[in-house]
Amino acid sequence: MSELIETPPEDARPFVVPCRVLRPDAPLRWLRLGWQDVRAEPRLTLMFGCVILVVSVLVSALAWALGRFALLATLLSGFVFVAPLIGVGLYCVAREREAGRVPSISHSFTLACRVAGQAGVFALAQLVVLLLWSRAGMMVGAFIPVAEGNLQGLTQYLLVGSAAGSIFATVTVASMAFSLPMIADRDVDMITAIVSSIHAVLRNKLTMLIWAALIVLLTLLGFATAYLGLVVIMPWLAYSAWHAYTETLDVGDWPKLEGDCLERS
């Protein structure tokens, strides 16, 4: 409780959480620390990994059966809202280990319930981004029609579409890089967490570009193994994201969620 007493009042805190400047090799260190968590907690890792596998397979099966527009609806209404809560549960595992406590599924579940409201705000923000992203793709197709055999038109379409997509992808990655781990650790609102995450990414562009590339490569590897690799890869990335957060953001001015995840429940 001493840490909660020593933190400054809410109106005395900065709007954006201060961040540290990172070296380009920091993502490799995060992955190494995350892998240590995987090895230390194989049971919890596999439990969460199996949940991620089942959700991924169900989303893909529904999308395949119902078509492209159903894919968008399924992703937006289902996985986008479930994924933050799964991530918070995994962050709790890394958080408990870092504090020298023994993680448990009940701790993760309780923490996920406690921050469900904040995770919902995050999901809604991502929902808006994805809807705008989808609309932008439709507009590109409308303004740059591609006739069959028109190589120049196809090239223009791909270039403009990729440029527009990269903007939305950057906003998505920047907003989620550190925000979810922060709400799993500190008593902070989601808007402050998202703005602070984007600020930290902009201050460490090269490092975060390397981190994003590693995430994409490992995720593609998971898909290439018929989703089975996701059982280990996604929890590994979540643990690594926790270590990225603790190393990047200076959150000392924000009250820490009390030691054990079961407290105040």
C-alpha cells in the first residue's frame, strides 16, 4: 500500500506517461525474457495458447463458410473484443512472476474481469480503426478501378492501397504496443494508456519497427504450422510485450494495481 500512498494525485500527473529511449536490440531481449516465462509456466502457457488456437480456428472456419463480409463482421464483433481479455490474462502471468509470486489461472481471470471495462474501451477504439480501414479499402477500389490485364492500374491500386493500409496498421500497432500491459498493471484509464503507447512508439521508431517485424514473422510462422504454432507463439509474444512495457514506460506516478491480482475483488 505504500506505493499507492506515495503516488501523486491524479491532477498532478502528466497526461502522457514518460517513456525511455530504447536500443534497436531491445526486442531480442524482450523475446528472451518472454521465453523464460514460457519455460517457467508451461501449463498456463498451453492453457491460454489452446484458447487462442480454438478462437482462431473458429473465426477462420466461420469466415470461410460465410464469406468475406461475414469475416469482417466476425472479427469485429468477436475476436476484437475477446483478444484484449486473453492478453490481459497472459500479462498477469508475467506480472506475477516478475513480482516473485506464483501465477494461477484464477489470478489471470480475476484481473481480466477487473479491467474488462478498460479492455472494452480499447476494443471499441480498434473497432473504429478497423471500420475506417475497411472503408478506406473500398474507396481505393472505387477510385482506382482495375481492369483485367491492366498492369499499370493494378500497380497503382496496390501502391495506394498499401500506403493507406500502412497508416491504419501503424495506428493499430502503436496504440496496442504498451496500452494493454499498462492497464493490467496500473490504475489508469484506457485513453491515457493508448496515447502514452503511441507517444512511446513515436519516440522509438526504429526499435518498434523491428519489434513489429518480429511479431509479424512469428505470427506468420504460427499460421504456417496450421495454427498449431500459435499455441506457444502468441503467449510468448504476450509475455514479451509485458517486458517491453516495463522497460519502456516510466509508470511510477500511477498507482499500481495491488500486489495480488485477487485483492480488491
